[in-house]
Amino acid sequence: MKCPNCRSVINPDTAWKSSASRFYCSEFCADMETQDASSSQVSKDAIDRQYIERLQRLLPYVRRGAAAPLGSDSAGIG
């Protein structure tokens, strides 16, 4: 029998049973039991929006760092 999460062989002596009565190779895999995909899935639009918002917050720091010559004492990224 193979673990439904990681596909490794389940040792009957060390198997874990989940709340859904499925058997897993370890406690970690049992805790990672798959949920309904529609309830845990994040939309691509939400991820794209978050990415753009982060880039917009980072842009002033990048511009400030690009305006200063390398090795200067001005604060920048890094």
C-alpha cells in the first residue's frame, strides 16, 4: 500500500490513520491530508494583485538605490 500524499510505501507497523480513515506513511503526511481543492485554492488574480502591490511598494527603494553610486553610504536594498 502506498501513501496517498507522498507515494512512498506504508509500513503497517508505523502507519498513521487520518480523520478520514485513510492510511499514511507518517504523521506529517496524515496532517497534510488533502482538503477540498476549491476551498483552499487561491485565484491567479489574487496572487497577481498581491505581486503588483509588493512591486509598487519596492519600486521607490530600487529607484533610490539605483540613483546612488555603488559603494556609497546611502541606504538601499541589501
